[in-house]
Amino acid sequence: MQWNQFDTASDAGSMTCEVINISGYNGEQVNAYYARPAGNGPFPGVVLIHHLPGWDEFYREMTRRFAQHGYMAISPNMYGRFAFGMPDDAAAKARGDGGASDDQALGDMEGGAAFLRSQANCSGKVGIIGSCSGGRHAFMITCRSKAFDACVELWGGGVVQAELTPQRPKAPIDMTADLACPILGIFGNDDQNPSPEQVNQHEAALKAAGKDYEFHRYDGAGHGFFYYQAPAYRQEQAMDGWSKVFTFFDKKLS
């Protein structure tokens, strides 16, 4: 369903939202924000990977946006292992400890997908979306897992070029041949992480591997241009980007 295309005579947009616990990496309990539409479905699912600023209000609102558009949506808190408290404080502690590892991100998001599929009103189709570091995670995860039917990468920083660490031992671009589902990429041409040159490399690797992908690049937009709470927000580009996201998921998860 596209933006603002609700039937005003229906109950579209009604939902239930709550914080729950799911089984994540290594079977550990992870808290997660879960939003689901009213009704019996069946509904496709979406797992949301939060960005480096943390498991914050933006990601809760983004989770509800997917539920409003007919998806069962869940956003696991990857930083809960490091600290609880205000999102900025928890994110700072996580960054100070080296951040969530790729293995942890993979385990937590597969746990989110498994939870959605275990619900009686889930259609069985589940997508994944993330922005910034979460965009990198989304691409990395769908190169290592077959748990997802579609991937949306929003300006994934570090996919192509990043310092390798014990938490991030391999550049995701080097995993491209193993990508297991279609991918949509949304990027700003004023961004430097990823830069337009890095997006070109990313696209070239997908094309060489024969993957099902589509990339959209926006002039006048930099990093984080969906973030309406920040100076980086670009209204026209963001709303067109959201339209691309919903069109992609509607097609791949229907």
C-alpha cells in the first residue's frame, strides 16, 4: 500500500504495539519492539535493524509505519547487551565496547524473523530493512542467511570500505556472491559513507554476480535523509524513497 492510500471506510492503520522478548544470538533473550496490524491477515513480516545512534524513537516509529501499511514488524534491540537507559547513552556504551558483532546482528535478526513466522497470522514471507550501520548489517545478513525474502539497504555505510575489526571481520561486498534474496538500495549522492563511488562498486559487484537488485540515488541528499528529526532530512527525496520501499516490499513479499 502506497503512502496515504488508506480507505477511510476501513480499519486500515489499526495496530497493536508492545515491547517483547525474543530468542536472539546464541539463544539469548533480546528485547524488541513489535507492531502488528489489526485483523487475521495473513500479513508479511519485516525485521528492522536499528542504526548506530541506537534503538531509538525513530526506529519505533518506523516499526509502527510498517504495521500501519499491513506488515508485522519487529525491531530487536542489539544494544541491550551493552546497556539500558536513554538511547544515546546505550549507543555510546555499545560503541565504546566495539559495537554489535556481525554474528550477533545475524543471530538477533534471524531470531526476529523466526518470531514473526511463528505467529499464526504471518504469511511466511519476511523482509529486512536497516539504515546506516543497519543497512550494512541488512546486506551482510542476507548474504549469510536464507531467512529473508527481500532486503532494503538504506545508505549502508561500510559495505564496501571499512576498517575490519574482530566484530566486523569481513567486508560485506566480499560476500555479494552469496546474497540470497532481492535487494533494494536507497542512497544520497551527497553522502560520503557510502560515497557515490562506493555505491558504484557495490552495484558493480551485484551486477557481476547476477543478483536481483535495484538502486536509487538522490541528488541533494546526504547520509540519513529519511531522518525527519535531523538537519539531514530531505522531504521530497525521503517520501519518494519511502514509496520505493513500499513498492519493493509489496512486490517481493506479497
